[in-house]
Amino acid sequence: MYKADQMWVAIDCLVFGYDVQEEKLKVLLFKRKVDPFSGQWSLIGGLVNYNEDIYASAERVLKEFTGLEGVFLEQLHTYGKADRDPGGRVISILFWSLIKLDQLFKDTANAHGAKWFDIDELPQMVLDHCQMIENGKEKLRFQAKNAPLGFELLPENFTMPQLLRLYQAIYDQQLDDRNFRKKILSTKLLVKQDFKDKSSSKKGAYFYQFDKEKYQELKKKGYHIEFVLK
Amino acid sequence: MYKADQMWVAIDCLVFGYDVQEEKLKVLLFKRKVDPFSGQWSLIGGLVNYNEDIYASAERVLKEFTGLEGVFLEQLHTYGKADRDPGGRVISILFWSLIKLDQLFKDTANAHGAKWFDIDELPQMVLDHCQMIENGKEKLRFQAKNAPLGFELLPENFTMPQLLRLYQAIYDQQLDDRNFRKKILSTKLLVKQDFKDKSSSKKGAYFYQFDKEKYQELKKKGYHIEFVLK
DNA sequence: GCAAAAGTGTTACTGATACACCCATGA
DNA sequence: TCATGGGTGTATCAGTAACACTTTTGC
């Protein structure tokens, strides 16, 4: 119980990561520390402070659990069923975040009692967090084709095969790699680097970087890109 | 001032209507009755009750001001800057609604102290309501091409020219009527009636109805329709 | 018979899909 | 030299865009 007859406003934050080695989408969960349901898996979250913008709350929560700042973070949906939390009347604003997952980062999360779960092997979760993740997956699939969000999930330097596999993980289906390259490159938003990733093949795959500034410019001009679908 | 050091959760509801005669998109506003800013124009809204689902709150607000139930009503975004309301800490969940505007209804709204404004002739509004409407317009434009929302704004029986003009009002641009018809009819979701609207021409235009059930079925099967763009 | 709005088809073009082979390299 | 993953080009198809005239009917 939090406190009778008062409304609480909470932030939950759905953090997606992509493991380039495993080629799997992951979600960050942690073991809830307050009753009810203490000890069960939960999205990272916290209460909004009285003098705090909700977006700042979300940034604070994200930083508390991951140490990260300045990453992709957006509001997704607000959950407000009267009985969604048996501990009291809590309205929760869900944010979602996309981050670049690397080994170092996995360790940090671990240290904070958080854990990365495969998106298709999620444990039982508290409250309506399962629903939240469903909504988040839908949004990710939707957004990944209307905006270049994929890049938020990959290292600054990434290869075409990595990008392809990321999209395949998001949509859970095979994509034709020739058409994929054509479409992605036709946006003119990728900058080919002159060095290669030789960790996954003898020939090596060229690294690319995403040209974020150019994208922002185009977006301002009302330009709309349709990224990969099938 | 509402009350110090307590957080309030409010609903605001952005109601769009389309005036078939005037061929204009409208927004429903009312004169705010509480301080601060009492007497100024505002979206319709109210506070969430302690034991009330937020969606039920939105339905209540909508009914209070319009008498309507069972119309299109969806959550849009949550506004939570700490200083957004000088009267206290209020977090507002914005819903949006699309309704069929007719003369009878315009009178009802009037009786409740609400008023319909042309979407491009809006008055000054309280708080961040101008921002809310901007976000709502964007959403309407976006959604109108990804789902058959247009029909929520027209009478049950509508003609092709009416539908065309509605879309033209939403996108604020001319559309080619031959291509428009083709695309709309290719969805197979309109049912031609065998009577005509003779109020706007001597020849008369056939009425159509939107087949909501067929759409729901298709949607369940994962079918996705792209409505008119250009 | 004429004014005013409704209704209809075809062509050109652009972008999407399907598909198979050669390349570079380390072991 | 061979096994492995990286990289490329073309032909077909489908959907979009551009475009102008005929129909109906009340006055």
C-alpha cells in the first residue's frame, strides 16, 4: 500500500536493446523492490516528483537504472485503470527507450539488479507490464519503418548485414538482402566508412554510419522516408 | 489554485467535427469555469476521479459536454510539465474524439456553453491547449490515411464528393477526384446505396455507407489499408 | 438549351519484388 | 583450394499519378 485516497503518478520505462552477437532483441527488467509484488520482474520505473517534468522523470529513471543519458526516449501511452495496481491509485506514464547494447553496458545493468531478457522469452511481470511490452513491440515495429530508429539500437559503426539482421529480428521474418541494401542506401542517409568489420567473415563487411544531421534536416523539410517493410 | 503539494490528474478532450455544409473541420471549445484563466477558451476537460478508469473519465467528460456516447475516443498524449498549470501540479491526459456534426448537435453544444471553432480560426486558449490541438491535427492527418477514420466525421450516409471534400479539408490540399474514387472504392469497404443526395446538384450524388463490420474483420486478419495520401 | 455538379478510363511512370552469381579472404 | 559470408544487377510487376470528356437534370 502506498497511501489511501491519493493519486500517484508513475513513470515506467520500456528499454529495448539489440544484441548484435546473439542477433536478438532484448528488454530490460528489474526485480521490483516495493510491495505489493516485491521481488517480481518489472519494467524499470519510479514515481514522478512534485516539481519534476514527466519527461525529466523518465530521464531520471533511465539514468538510475542504466547510467545512460541522451538516448532515444519518448512517451508511449498512459495506463490508468482504477484497479491496475492493488497497492493504490497509480497512473503510469509509459516511456520507451532504444539503446545501444554492449557488454560493458550489460554489466552495468546487472550491477543495478536489472537483467536483459530476450523479447520472446519474457518472465511473468507485475501489473500490466506485459501489456506495456506488447504495446511497445507494436510501436517498435511500426516506427522502425517510418523513421530510422534502427540506428539507435546499433553501435555507431555498423555493417549492412548487422542492420539487415536487426530488421529481421524486429519483424521476425527474412528480408531479401539485395532489396534491403538498395532501399536503405536509396535514402542517402548512410555514410560508408573505409574500414571493415572482419569479426564475422574473412572478406569483412564495410562499416556504415548513420547521418543523423542530414536526417534531421530532411525531417524539418517535411521529408518522409518509408523504411523497409518486407 | 487547486491545492498545494498535491498532484492532480486531468483529462482534456480534443473533439473534432466536420461541417458538411461549410466543408470545414471544427474543434469544440468551451469557456473555462475555474481559476486561473476562468472565462478563457479551453478544450473540454475535467479531473479524473479517484475510483475512475481514465478512459471512463474521458467518456464522462465527453458526455457532459456533448451528450454523446459510443463515438470514436482514444488517448493521444500526456502533458506533464511541472509548470504547465500555474494553479497547481496538474498532469493532463489528452484524448481525442471524432464526431458527426449536425445542426441538432451544434445546438446541444451551444446549450452547454461550448462552441465550435474553425480549425484555422482558433482563439487564444488556456495553458498548453494550443499545443494539444497541434498534436491532434498531426495525428488526424496521420491516422486519416492509415485507417478509415474519415467516416467517423460524416453522417452514416455520405456521398463521394462529400468524402473527397472532407479529405481535402483534412490535408488542406486538392485531390484528384478520379484517383480518389478509385482508391477509396478499391478497399471494397463502401457500400453504394440506391438513393441519391440531391441537395447539392441537379444530377444528385449516390449515397454510400461505410462497412464497419467488414473493416473490423479485415483488421483482425492483420490487413492494413492505406487510405488516400495525395 | 444551358449551367452545375457527378461520374467515368487510359496511359505513362515510378517504385517494389523476385531472383543467382561473383568476390575477397583466412585457414 | 575451398568454405564462408559479403556484395552486386536486371527483368517483371503493381500501384500511383496525370489527365478530359460525357452524363444528368432542374431551371
